[in-house]
Amino acid sequence: MKRRDFLKSVTGVAAGAMVPAPAIWSAAKAQARSETLLIVSESGPNNLDIHGVGTNVPGYEVSWNCYDRLITHEMKTGPGGVAYYDRDKFKPELAEDMKVGDMSVTFKLKKNAKFHDGAPVTAKDVKWSLDRAVSVGGFPTFQMGAGSLTKPEQFVVVDDSTVRIDFAKKDRLTIPDLAVIVPCVINSELVKKNASEKDPWGLEYTKQQTAGSGAYKVTKWTAGTEVIMERNDDWVGGPMPKVKRVIWRMVPQAGNRRALLERGDADISYDLPNKDFVELKDSGKLNIVSVPYSNGVQYIGMNVKIPPFDNPKVREAVACAIPYQKIMDVVLFGLAKPMFGAAANAPTEVAWPQPTKFVTNIEKARALLAEAGFPNGFETTLSFDLGFAGVNEPLCILVQESLGQIGIKTTINKIPGANWRTELNKKALPLYTNVFSGWLDYPEYFFIWCYDGKNSIFNTMSYQSKEMDAFIHGAVDAAAIGDKAVYEKDVKGFVDLAFKDIPRIPLYQPYVNVAMQKNVSGYQYWFHRRLDYRALVKA
Amino acid sequence: MLTMIGKRLMFAIPSLIGVVIVTFLLTRARPGDPAAYFAGPAATKEAVEQIRKKLGLDKPLIEQFFRYTADLARGDFGNSLTTGQPVATEIKNRLPASAELTLLGLVVSIVIAIPLGVLAATRPGSWIDHLCRVTTTAGVSLPVFFTGLVLVYVFYFRLGWSPAPLGRLDVFYSAPPAVTGFYLIDAIIARDFETFRSALSQLILPAATLAVFSLAPIARMTRASMLAVLSSDFVRTARASGLSPGTVIVTYAFRNAMLPVITTLSMVFSFLLGANVLVEKVFAWPGIGSYAVEALISSDFAPVQGFVLTMAVMYVLLNLLIDILYGVIDPRVRLEG
């Protein structure tokens, strides 16, 4: 073969296979396309059951859509007109009604509720599922405990369709905790059949398939590649979802996720870099929704046990030297809610998160540092989680530069995602940036984790103060008995103290960014920040 | 022949044992605590300990090792924590995806590189020689993810000729019944030409990316080896005897120049199979490379060990195959020697 002919034929073959290959060929496939929602995201679930060992966050999304809970939240209009879950209003999902007594709550189940395999949902299933949540250990048990749900004896079968949950103690978070993802109702007979002596709760079985009564069921799951979910047409937990089929594909490359959206091939993507979101927003070709994380704050933390951060003056100096506005503009492209720069005379609110009064003031920072006995500054390390390098890295470089101006020389310490939590757990990082957000949107919930003297993993600053503990526990106790005045006083108390002692410097409330095609509507913001397919509509 | 193969496989056993020990120790020596990672963002110390116990990581290292080898002997590679699946199944599912892509990339590369190398060698200093030099230098110096992204940008995003970079098949096609695991072959077996076409069109861009990258070693090696052979005595004799240039080059020179090319091919293939992580990432390809890297990032031991072991076995088999091929191409090569 001559060289020319050969080259011609090669390009010919390549072009031949490429050009006439439209995505959809037959009419049936076009039909399927209009009833199917194609979601692309960076990573997928590693387990379909939230009770599993080490289930990752994408796994929560599957659980949320494929299982029902007894109750769920009502919707309200949130920031920017986005449908937003209503923290204080509950509506029944699997339950028909809910009667809250003094020390217990009773649920009556919907009579016609069925699991995906057709078995009716009974009180026994509910008890078994809740028992499982408080018994399997790890994250689910811990989350149940956050609402004072700790022992199987608390869940009582009254009759076939009635369940009573006894309170261990009065706790405002018990009812909200029954509406999070963890207390989902599982088909107990089906799972028990597939359980073994080594695995009495059947975790291996539910890891691979969904066994719930939810609006969707997983029909195919290829780990790391795709999840396909079909609508459960017998669902009684709410209005029938419009989307028949959800295909969720993992596309690791952010640029490709954007290209897929812009070309109109993907319907929704929700983990694009901020810059891409801003550009997509400006182009106006897609629906872009940005909602602040509920009860979440990105912050600069300082370990108060490690000198010189044990000195409040040093911490205040750092807080005055943070380039807040620059971070908002350069790192986040404005896609976050500032948590700094409140007016000097602004009163403290009974809310969390709320902005501090700090603004960038290098002169003041220098003076404070001199006052603290470090006129020439000091050296330290500034650590961040590489798993979120897109935001953390530029943020830390800005902070490093700014702290340099007051003589604090920082070395940036990049910690791989897998090690981040281990390092935080050691509580040996002097200065770092991190983000925390709580599912339950209550100020005292945030503070118990992040500021309480029992020094949980999220109290990354090892901050311990008797005064702080008194405010936090005062607020928790006041909330349980509904003493509004004391509650408000204590919340303001702990917020003021947190800003005065400033062991962690709030920077901003991050946004959840969702990009979708113009013909997709019905996005709802949930505390877990994952997608709720049940409300989505594709025109 | 058979005794030779048996002998070669026997020799491979100590190196495989070495690989098992080294990967086990290396994965354990990495910083990072899988228990803390998988306990989730909201885990308490107790929760982390519970996870550690469940994963068997609270046991002494030596006990973990014996348990691991005992499982291996039963063909159990353990479970991946990131994907939640048994490692053996995952590798079985993902290896064909990588192999299909790599083989196709390699075939495209061979089809272009070998003629290019031969032509460059027969006309040293001509424009085709320069073309060969320029393309290979460009190919090897462009990072694969860059080539991949440019191809996606041009052929998918701008021109719309290529389908969405969403892995092995368009979302609305289902995979053909698995026989070989290679979608192209399976689709032909199932006589499902629509799927064949979809699979092929998904393959073109990633395969082209890999081909661009692997052009250089093959073309350069072909050229160098051809040059050496063309200047040897027997070629001069053949020419002097009045054989046509075609016969001299193809029958005499090319066959003799093949040995180093085959060696390069085997190296390129095994290298690509493991190293096409970036291509897999760019094209959302469910292959073995991206699997291993993701596992590594999340301190997920079992898949890393499984991956290294699989690659080691593949190297052993590939080397054996190449040695056998040597014998076919050049009967003078003695396998024992």
C-alpha cells in the first residue's frame, strides 16, 4: 500500500466511525431520554445503605431517594427563592400521623405502604430498622445518639401499624433526628433472609441493593461508574415523582462535566469549581442554583493549646490580618456568604452562623501582636486538606501572604484527603483551615460539636472554657423545655464568647452550587445537600 | 516448549511472593488511617475504633499479613472500601475495559508508527524522516491528559462529532452480554451493531489519545532498528543480488528489525495498561488505572494490593508471550539461552 493511500484510509476509517454517530438513534431511545434524568458528578456511592461501614456521602443520596423515613420536612422558600427544607415543620412520609406526647411520640403507619418487593410496611420493620441504626455502630449510631436515640428499648411496637418511640430524656433534637437520612425504614424480612451469623443486620446485602419502600429503587449499580434508579410506581410517601428514571454517571474530570452540561447531554451537575459556576451563570444557558450550606462555616482554626495561639491577643491579631474580602473575590468568585465585617453596632442575633465584626486591619493586627509580646512575629505552619484543594490552596496562599505582613511566617502544609481527619484527630495542627456543617440546623448543635469542653473531633482548636460550656448546656436544656428567654440569652452568650475568645475565625458560609438544564426544575435544598430526585421535573 | 513455559512460570513464583510482601508492607507504611477515613466526617474516636475493628486493622501486622495471604490463596483479594465491591470482581470487570482501550490505542499506534519508522529509516534526512521526528517528539512531550482534553474540546465540545466522554457506552445503551469483556467483540458476537457502533465511537478519542502518546517509542525504535539492519552486510548482499527494494526492505530487513520493536511494544503495552490513568479520568473510563489511583488516594489497601499483583502477573505472562514470539520471528533465538 502506498503511504498516501494508507494515510487516507486511516483517516477515512476514523472519520467514518465518528461522524455519523449521534447520541440517540431510535425513537424509543429519544423517548427514554425525555423521561430520564442524567446526573453527572465526580464520585459515586461505595455503599447503597447509609447504615453500612464507611458509607460515603454520595451513598447518602441513594439512601435518601430509595428509602422512606417516618417523617420528613415541609418545604419553604429559602434564599434566592429556592425551595428550602423547613427546619421546624414536619410532615408524615411513611407515617400517617404523629402524636407527640410528653415523653414519647407515636406514629401510625400508612396502611397501603409497600416495600419494593410488595411486602407491606409494618411496625416490626420500623422497629427493626431503628434498632439496627442504634446498634450497628459507627456513623449511623452516632447520628441517632445526637437526638438521644441510643437504645433498642426506646422503639416499641404497639400494634401492626403503630410504633411508639420513648424519649431517653427531653431533647429538642429527637424529632428532627427522626427526619434525617439515618432512621430509614428497611424491609426487615427480606434483609433477615439474607443476613448471616457474622452479619446479623444484613449489611452485606443492603450494601449492594436497596430494600426500602422509597420513591426510587436502584436497578443497576456499577461502582465508580454509574447508578441507575427507576421510579417506584407504588410509592405512597408523597406525590408521585415526575422523573421515571435517573442515571447517575461518575465523570471525574470537572472540565468534562461542564462540557456535558453546556452541550446539553447531562441534565444536572453539582460539584463544579466555583469559577465554572460563575461562568455558567453569566452565560445564562443553564439554570444555576446557589444556596448557602445550612449550619456550615469555613474557618481558620488555631489550636489554643499550642503557643503562641494560647494567647487571645495573638488570635485576635490573626483575625484582624485575614484578607477576608480578597478570599471572597479571588477564591470563591463571590459564591459564598461572608461571615465577617458586621457593623460595629450590630446586635448579636439568636442565629448561627452569623458574621463576626472582624475586617482586615493590618495596623491593628500589628499593634495587637506587639501587645501580645511578638512585635517581630513568629513562625508556624498553615495546614489544609488537599481533598478540597480547589478552594483551600488559594485561600491559604492569601492568608500566608497577609500574615506575612504582620511578621507571622507560615509554611503551608498540604495534607492528603485520606490523612486529613487523622491529623485533625491528633489536634496537633497549630493553624489550619477547615469547614464544618451540621445536619441539624440549630446553633447549640454546632457549638456542642465545635466549642464544647468535651473536646469532640470537631473542636479542632481544643478550646475548653467553663463559661462556654455553661452557655451551651444552658441553651440545650432551655430548648428542651421551651424556655425561650433563657435560650436566647445563652445562644447570644456563646456566640459572643466565641467571637471574643476567637479560637476559630469564621470566614464564610459556603454555597451548594447546582447547575442544570433550563428544562429541569424542582430543585430542593436539603440539610444533607444532596439531590432529591422526587421533586425534580424534566419538561 | 511446554516444559519451557512451565519452567518460566516456576521462576515467576518467587518474584510474585516478593510482590505480595512488598505491596502489603508498602500500603501499611503509607501515612493515613483508613479507619478514620471511612468512619465518616462526623465520627467520634469510638466510632473510628469500631471501624478499625471491623476492618481487622486493630490486629498485629503479622496476623493481618497471614490473613491476607490465606485469603489470596483462596482467590479472595479482599473488599474495596471506596467502591464497596470485592476487588477480584472489580478487577475482572475493569481489566477488559482498560485492555480494550489500550489494545486499540496500541493497534492504531502500530499502524501509524511502524510504516512511519520504516519510511523514515529508508529515507534518512528526507521530509518523511523529519515528519517522523516531529510527530514523535510532539506526541511524547504532550501530556496525555492534555491531548485528551484537547480532543474532547475539539471533537465533542466544538464540533460535536464525537459522543459525550461518558465511558464505554452512551448512557442509553446497555452493555452487550459479556463473553470476552471487550465491548467491540461482545457486540459482534451478540450481533448488536448499534451497540458496536456506540462502543467504537466512544473508543476513538481515548484510543487516539493513547496512540499519540505511544507513537514515539514505537516509531523511533522501528527507525533505529531498521537503520542498523539496512546497513548490515546481508542487506547489501541482497541489494547486490538485484532483489527489488520492496523485497529487501519487507522480507529481509523488516523481519530482522522486528525483535527490538516487539520488546518495545510489550513494554509500551504494559506501561500503558497501568499508566493510562489520566486518559481514564478524562474520558470517565471505568478502567483499572483510575481504580488503583482512587484506592491509593483513600488509603484503601485491598485494591492497591490486588492491582499490583494483577499487574505483576500480567508482566510475567506478557514477557513469556514476547519470548515465544521471538522464537517465531527469529528461529535463532533460543528460549533457554
